[in-house]
Amino acid sequence: MAGSPRRAAGRRLQLPLLCLLLQGATAILFAVFVRYNRETDAALWHWGNHSNADNEFYFRYPSFQDVHVMVFVGFGFLMAFLQRYGFSSVGFTFLLAAFALQWSTLVQGFFHSMHGGHIHVGVESMINADFCAGAVLISFGAVLGKTGPAQLLLMTLLETVLFGINEFVLLSLLGVKDAGGSMTIHTFGAYFGLVLSRVLYRPQLEKSKHLQGSVYHSDLFAMIGTIFLWIFWPSFNSAPTTLGDGQHRTALNTYYSLTASTLGTFALSALVGEHGRLDMVHIQNAALAGGVVVGTAGEMMLTPFGALAAGFLAGTVSTLGYKFLTPILEAKFKVQDTCGVHNLHGMPGVLGALLGVLVAGLATHEAYGEGLDSVFPLVAVGQRTATSQAMHQLFGLLVTLTFASVGGGLGGLLLRLPFLGSPPDPQCYEDQVYWEVPGEPEDEAQGPLRAEEPDTRA
Amino acid sequence: MAGSPRRAAGRRLQLPLLCLLLQGATAILFAVFVRYNRETDAALWHWGNHSNADNEFYFRYPSFQDVHVMVFVGFGFLMAFLQRYGFSSVGFTFLLAAFALQWSTLVQGFFHSMHGGHIHVGVESMINADFCAGAVLISFGAVLGKTGPAQLLLMTLLETVLFGINEFVLLSLLGVKDAGGSMTIHTFGAYFGLVLSRVLYRPQLEKSKHLQGSVYHSDLFAMIGTIFLWIFWPSFNSAPTTLGDGQHRTALNTYYSLTASTLGTFALSALVGEHGRLDMVHIQNAALAGGVVVGTAGEMMLTPFGALAAGFLAGTVSTLGYKFLTPILEAKFKVQDTCGVHNLHGMPGVLGALLGVLVAGLATHEAYGEGLDSVFPLVAVGQRTATSQAMHQLFGLLVTLTFASVGGGLGGLLLRLPFLGSPPDPQCYEDQVYWEVPGEPEDEAQGPLRAEEPDTRA
Amino acid sequence: MAGSPRRAAGRRLQLPLLCLLLQGATAILFAVFVRYNRETDAALWHWGNHSNADNEFYFRYPSFQDVHVMVFVGFGFLMAFLQRYGFSSVGFTFLLAAFALQWSTLVQGFFHSMHGGHIHVGVESMINADFCAGAVLISFGAVLGKTGPAQLLLMTLLETVLFGINEFVLLSLLGVKDAGGSMTIHTFGAYFGLVLSRVLYRPQLEKSKHLQGSVYHSDLFAMIGTIFLWIFWPSFNSAPTTLGDGQHRTALNTYYSLTASTLGTFALSALVGEHGRLDMVHIQNAALAGGVVVGTAGEMMLTPFGALAAGFLAGTVSTLGYKFLTPILEAKFKVQDTCGVHNLHGMPGVLGALLGVLVAGLATHEAYGEGLDSVFPLVAVGQRTATSQAMHQLFGLLVTLTFASVGGGLGGLLLRLPFLGSPPDPQCYEDQVYWEVPGEPEDEAQGPLRAEEPDTRA
């Protein structure tokens, strides 16, 4: 379609070869390194003479499934708001997340669960891999519509490694708490994507302006994503916490925070909207900021009031960001942020990290009792004061911002490699570059990009 | 758009101010009253030296999540059948339910879980608050398209209080059993909404007749709501029952009842349809009546056959209601019931209450064994006979109908306050009154309500 | 619409009468035979003095709910890809599955859980009935668009019986392992449907060629089905396994296999597509083949690498099947396979059965330890060697193919009974034959099949 026949032939082979190469490499690494853990291996589990009811599966798997829905349905459909980019939004989410699950199992395994030269896998590694996929999809949101699938796979390859390193530094080296990933997932994913988008800046992007908006039905598809993300966010934040009160409290705090970000978003959206009308962009996105902002503090003794206050703040800041900051980011800083991930994940992620600093700093033996050991183990054993834990949390945020920015910059340079075909400006946000798109009755008169005939399956 | 500039400015501020006021009020009340319960508080939980596996989270949270999906995805998309009201259906569901969760936590907490001046929250209060949100959304269905978001928030404010009082009278004072809420949720929500709709009667509503129908895609969006409601209804009815056999049996009964209401609905829909054709309105709604009708008796020893019979009856009655009763309700009784909640929640709810009377009256020590204590504790300890329990159940239905009717009347008067802008008749069922609506290629020629340009996010 | 008034009147009554007859019959059989099992009966459960936490509900119900989502949302929306057959795809899925759940409870109960003349039901029978519904819906996919609801109900009636017999022969008589149903569900459902479709061959089907494709939005609806199937497939395969490591390992293996089939599908789809473009048909379907292919071996010690390899193979074979085999099946073998179930369920199902043969044959006491008893009990007690188990697995595949083929043939003859109205060739894949379809602005000019006015609910 675009360019010479040779270039077209090159693009034809690029995605298949890259998929096959990556799949081959992870398969070999799986064969060498990955093994069932004690809870999934028939011999190891039965050797221990456990009760089957004690298997971690029963405590984590329902949460895992909710997280899985968020990654594939939530992110995929949330990004389907564009009028002609639904196939790519849902489809590339599918591809990138599937690859990220494999690759992150290896990367996170090297850092977190290497035993005797082997990576041991089970429901916890499944949750962690889905978390990494979430970060990748946040970055995808920043460059949505402006990058091809081969570019995006390379982005995933790089980002997953940096995600694993950053997570290792924070959780294992610095002893930072970040169960729901305000830092490791949201801040990291957002700023990685934003810096990457900056490097890929397209001055002529207005050539595809007619494709940058939504249509009525695409906004409803996007709401499927929004609502599933909103519903299951309590499971997301609580999936990897300590069992018992920790998991329970995290889910509860997230639930409250989200209700408040929703009310805040509706209030602010109507306030700043023309004629007092609500804007779907705000409702689809900013209402979710309450989940992001308690990603760090949700497992702490935040109190229900604290959850409401944090969620409300996040929803308002996020809505104002969509209204006022996003245009400035593009005009002044040359950051083209398709989904506004700076508003949904960037600022609320940083706020969430700072909230974690605050609540960690306020931790007392009185408030946590014997439970202090499971929330702040280093404080409980006297190795750190609460203030010191707070400082470590703050340092974790700075580390994350550094890794994300450097990584996004490297990613941008990688994706600018000339042989990686990226869509020309007038064909950004257009499925037909990468997909066979069926004709639609109402679209017949819209020009040369339309497909000639409907697909047939039978 | 409609009316003078001053009125437009007033509307512009009404929703934001109301959201901020309500959020501020609940936040203050949360700060004063709401505390983690024993299962979510770090100090309290660890003080008791429990096994983490005993935390109620693991027994209730998967059911809670299913209920949560029903409230936000189920109700939201079910109401998205209207061709130009999908943003409002999904969006206002989102707003009202988010507020109801906060407000109901307070109201139900005052009545049910006040300990030492504090409301103790955890997964049970989350389930209960979602149940109240369900009742509010049922009422919303009756007035869908004819009320603005500020009106609906005030309705939620009032209805949540009355829901809490009615629930307290039934469950705590009268010792009525109603796990899945045939009375407290469905009957209450339906008649509250119907009386409210009666008070708001619009004689000129046919001015928006062209917007009252569905289009092909909007009916498919509505089916997303239907199917998720149908699938998760067993979790809804079983979420608050006693653990063990009670929860298990309730889910099983609901599962069977729903299959029978589905078969009954298909049978009756084709029977009464023109040319024997099926009507999406029936399939989307009446097929769910099997869940409503076992909301009271589902936890009792209804028997699998009893569940089938009840579900079949509810499906047929509901379908016939849509076909024959809804037009009469509007023509003769001036009740404009947008979603037909009388057919899906009203009649099946009353039938479900009566089924509860019947099955409670038939309870014997022989049938329930030692389990009688968890289903009918007052009968088990000899404080009541089964017949007396049945009479209490029946009285509970009458109390519910009274509270709902009086509450709906009060609500109607409240919503008629002149400064609360409600949409003019020709703009009922039209998103554009409250939302920035993107243009669509196929809609360009449809007149002055269309937006001028697509929204842009970046 | 089509044919004489008498025929129209006949069709008008056919579906209602059949629904009522089937519902009446199952209700009577339920009254006579079906009873709560020990875990759902109040008296039986409390008699045993169990801890409520031990109730099977807490170990199986979350998996059941995921399976339930797959059956109703997954299959229903996956088949909604056709531009004018979404109501039928989602609606008939709803009807057939609801009936199959009742009928299969009886059929499977007769074979599997008859105690003292009664069928005992609980969460395990719920899972098993949903599995049978899955097989029925696979067969539905082969004949989608070419059969009416009365025909499909009769197909369900017959197929459920044969499904139950085949399952009984494999699991109970032959001692074959097939937790996720590579044989009993996928192979059986696919070849039953394919043979049935062969018997119903329509040489003039190109008369409805204009309706056989998708449109942009219908492909997005189908992706809802795809993604929910993909996400929850780990729960599907693990729902009926032994508790503990068995369930955990099955979910893990399925998760990995699906990631690999997704990468394989994207690779092959772009490789064989025109201009290197991806084809939604492949992504929607072949990416799921990884779930099918580990339906037998998923609970065995397949190893994570084995899961990746199997999934990749299945994804590639399935994609190539859609591209090259489906046209040949129609042209040479007169099998019109609307959804390509041969590619998604047929070939991957057979591959999955063969993978089961291989992995069973490799089973050793060393690899499984004490866990051998729960995966291969007959091998563990020395009644069989691993090789013998493998041979039994292989024989199970042959039995399944035989039952499916004979059953599909019988089903085809049944559905050709002349009084069962099937849609004429030009009206295949058209909702309006069976449904009141609302008008759409963009459809107004498309001829006499359009409805005259939108439906109204209020």
C-alpha cells in the first residue's frame, strides 16, 4: 500500500519473523529454565503431605483471573475508543500481552524466583507477569495509533526487561512496598511511554486528525474496558499482598477510592465541559485514577476516609489533566499522548507513590499491631524506622522515574530504526494498514482505504 | 441548548456542585464513623491469632466480584438498548452506583453494623452496598431517559435511606429471610421507581418517540448486560447467605431457575410475536426473571424441581407483562416504565416473596435437619412455627410495598423541584443533552442535535 | 414471510411448543430424579458435622463461574461476527445452552451420579452440564446461520445424549483422562457439527453470500467473545481436575499454551495474509487453539515448555486450516463450516488427544511421585502401565470420533425432517427470519427484509 513493492514485502515478513523469533527464543529459555513450583508439581506437592485446600491456588487464582480480565479486556477495549483503530487496539493488546506474559515470566523469574538454576512458576508468577503486561499496555496507550506491531513487540521486549530490573531494585533491594504498582506499574509504564512518544514525535500528525476522534459506538466499546477495569481494580491491587487482612484491606480501600474518583471525575468533567456537558474521555479514563492512586498505600492502614480523599484527588487531577495539560504537553513538550496516560497513570501514579510515602511515614506499632510484620517487615523487626521506610519509598519513586525515562528514550531510539515500518502520518489511527478490514454499508463512500469485499469464513 | 443562558449556566453548575457536596458529606461521615472491621484491620486481625485462610475474604470476595460485575456491567449495558442513550445508561449507572456504594455503606452501617459508635466495614458491607446500588438502578430503569443526573443523584440519596430502613425492618425487626432480595431489592426498587415515574408522568412523551427504540448494535450492547446478569445471578443470590450448604444451594437453585425462565421466555416471546418472531426486549429482560423469583426462596430447600417451576413461571409472566401489561400501565395508569422494570423486577419480585412465604411455611425439621438453624434460626430455636415465619415473610412484602410506594411518591415530589432541570419532552432519551457526543458518518444529516466535530484526546 | 400462510402459522407455533414440551419433560424428570447432593442439602451437610470451609463450593465455584462466562458470553459473542446474525448468535446460544444445562444434568446424572435412584446435584454437576453445553455450541458453530431454533433444540436434545454416553465410555469405562475435554468436548462437538453440516449441505448457499461476512463493529463484538474465552480457558481446563496441584498445574499449562497459540496465530496470519495484513478471523479463532490442545494433557506433567510448544503448534495449524483447508472442505467435501470449528476445535482437539497419548505414555512414578494417584490412578495402583494408559487414551479418541460422526449423521437426518422449517438459502445468516429487528438509519435502503419501525419498550 505505502511505498515500494520491496518495502511492502519487507513489512509482510517483519511481523511473522519477529513473532517466530521471539516465540522460539522464549520456548528455548523455558525448556532450559522454567519448572513447576512446589504448588504445581505433582511430585513436590504430594511429597509435602499438604492439604489440597492449602494450595495457594485457592487464595490467589480468583484475583489472578480478575487481573487477567483487566489486562486483556480492560486495556484492550479502553483503547478501542478510536473510530477506525479498534482491531489494532484490541488485537495488539492481545499480541503484546501474550508475549509479555512469556517474556516477563523469564525476566521476573531471573530476578525473583531463581532456585537452583531454575525459575519456579505458579499462580504468583502468573500474577506478576500480568502486572508487567499491564505496564507495557500503559506505554502502548501513549503511542497508540502511531506504531506498528513489530515496533510494539520490540518495545515490549525492552520494557519488560527494564520493568523487571526496576521492580527488583524497588521491592528486593530497597524494601519498598508497592503491591498495586503505583510506582512499578503505573508510573513506570506511563513515563516509559511518554518519553518514547516524545522521541517518536510526529510534527505532521494532524494529517490523520479525522481519525483521532471516537464515534458513538466506539465510545461504548471503550466503556466496556473502563467498567471492567473499574470493577476489578480492587483485585488488581490486592492480588499480590500478604494473605488475610492485607488482601482484604487492600481490596476495600481500592473499592472506596474508585467510588470517590468517579464522583470527582463527573463533577470536574461537567464543570469544565462546554455547556456543562460530560466528556466521555474523562469518564472512560479519569474515573479509574482512584485505582492507581492507592496502588502503593492500599495495603497500608490508609483508613476508609483516606481512601475516599485520595480517590477524589486523583479523579479531579486526572480530569483537569485531560482538559488542560494534555494540549500543553503536545504543544510545548512535543509529547503526543494518544490515550492520555499521563493523566490516568502518570500523575495518579506519582500521587500514589507520594501517598505511600506519607502513610508509611505515619505507621505505628499501635495502628498495625502484630500486623506490622506483614506490611512493613523491616520496620517491625526494628531494622528501619517508619520515617526511614518513607524515605525509601520516596527514593523508589525517583528510581522508577529514572528507569522509565532512560528506558523510554532507549525504546524510542530502537523504534526509530529505519527498517521498522511505522505508519505514515495520514494513516495513523487506521486499522487498514495492518488488518484486513471488512467493508461497511455506511462506509462505502469513504475513499481508497476501504476494503473491497467482506471477509468470508466458510 | 434548551432555555435561557441563565438556566444553562445553572445546569452547568448543578451536577458538579451536587457531586462535590455529596462527596464532601460522605467523606466527613466516613472520617467520623467508618472503621476497618476485625477482618480488614491489621491490628485487630492479628490480635486474634487467626489463620489467614479463615479470613472472610476468601469465602465472600469471589461472589462480591460477580455482584459488582452485575451492578456496573449488567445494569449499565442492559439499559444501553436505546439508540441514542448509551452514554447516559452506562455513564449514569456508573455515577449513581458509585455514590450509592458510599452512601449505603453509611446508611446500612448505622442500621446493621454499628459497634461502639463506629461502622465496621469489610467484604460483607461491600456486598450489601452493592445490593443497595442494585435497587437504585432498578428504579433508574423506570425513569430512564426522562431524568437528568442531578435528579438521579437526589433519587439515590433518598432511596438509599429508605432501602436501609426497609431492609432493617425486614431482616432485623421482623426476622424475614430474603438473601437475594426478592423483596428488599427487586420489589422495593421496582415499585419505588414506578411510583416515582407516575409522579413524573409526561403526557407529551411521544415527542421523543423516534428515540425510544433500539438499533441493531444497541440491542447487542444490551445483550452484554443481559448475559452478565444471567451468568452471575447465582452469585448474587448466594453472596450474603450462611456459608457452606446455604451458599452452595442458593447458587444451584438460581442456576436452575434461570434456565427455566429462559426457556419460558423464548416460548412465550415467539408465541405472542408477530409472525412468530422473537422480540429482543423479552429475551434481554424476561429471561432474567428466574433470578428475581428465587431471591427469597433460593436459600431454602426449594428442590431443583421447585427452582425450575418458579423460573418458568417468572419467565412467562414477565414476557406477557412486556407484551400486554406495559402498554396498559402507560395508557390507563400513566406509568411510563422505560425498561419495563415492573415486568422484570416488580411482578417476579412479588412472586418471589410469595414463593418465600410458601416454602418457609413448608419448612420442617426433617427436611432441614441441623441446617434449620442457619436458614430459619427463629424456627429452629422454637421461637416461631414455620407458619408464623411464613406470615412474617408475607408481612415483610407488605411493608416493602408500603415503603417503596411512599418513598417513590416522595422521590417524585423531590425530583419535580423546578430548579432541577429535567430534559424537555423532545429531548428525552437523547445523550446530547448531558454529553459531548461525537459525530458519526451515518448521522451527519440528522439535524441540530448532532455535535459539530469529533472529540480529540491527544 | 417465506412460504404459505399455513407454513408461517406452523413455524409460529413450532418453537413455542418445542420449548414448552422440552421444559415440561425436564421438569417432570427433575421432580422424579434430581435431588440436592450432600454439599447442597441442609440436612445432609449438617448431619456430617463438616466445617463450612470444606464445602466443595469454595474450591469449584470460582472456576464454574469462569466456565459459565465462556459458554454464554464467549461462544455467544464469538459467533456474533456475522453482520446480520448477532441476535441469533447470542440469542440461540442463550437458548440452546439453557436447555442443555437442564437436559445434560439429567443425562450425565444417569451415567455419573445416580445414587439410590436419584441424581445428586451440586457444583460439579453444574460444571459438567456447562461442559456439555460447550460441545453443543461448538456444533452450533458449524451450522450457524443455516438452521432455525427448533432444529437447533432438537440437535441439542440428541447431542446431549450422545455426549453423555461418549463421556461415560471414555471416563468411566475406559479410564481415559480428559479434564478439559480435548476429546469429549472439542473433538466430539466439532465432528458432530461437521458431519451434521455435511448432511445439511446447501449447494445454493452463495445466494446469501452478501450476508456471510462481518462488518467492522460485528468483528469487535466477536472479539469480546474471543477475549473472554481466552482469559478463562485456564479455568475451563482446570475446573474438574483433582484439587490442589492438579487444578493449579492445569491452569498454568493452559495459560502458557494460549500465549503461544496467540503468537503463532499472529505470525501465520500475517504471513499468509494479502500484503502481510492480519485477518480478524484468525485472531478471533486460531489464537484460542492453545486452550483446546491442552484439554487432555494440561493436568499432566506437560512442563511449561511442553505447553508452549503445544500451543504454538495448535495456533499455526489452526490458522493454516482457516486459510487453506476450509475452502477445500467446502469445495471437495461439501462441508460448510460457518465458524471454522474444524480449525478451532476439530484439528486442535485431535492434536490435544494425541498429546495426551504422548504425555500419558511418558508418565513415570519419578515425575509424578505420590501425585501419580490423582492423575493416573490406574497406573498408580499397578493396574495399568503408562503405555497401556496411552493406548486407552488413543482408543478414547477413536471412540469419540465414531460417536461424533454417527451422531452428527443421525442429527442431520433428524434436522432434515420436512416440517422443521429451515431458512431458505437467500435468508441464511439473516436475523430477520427469526427476530423482530429494529430499523437502523444506515440500513433504510436495504430492501424488503428491514423492519418497518423501531421497537418500543415503554
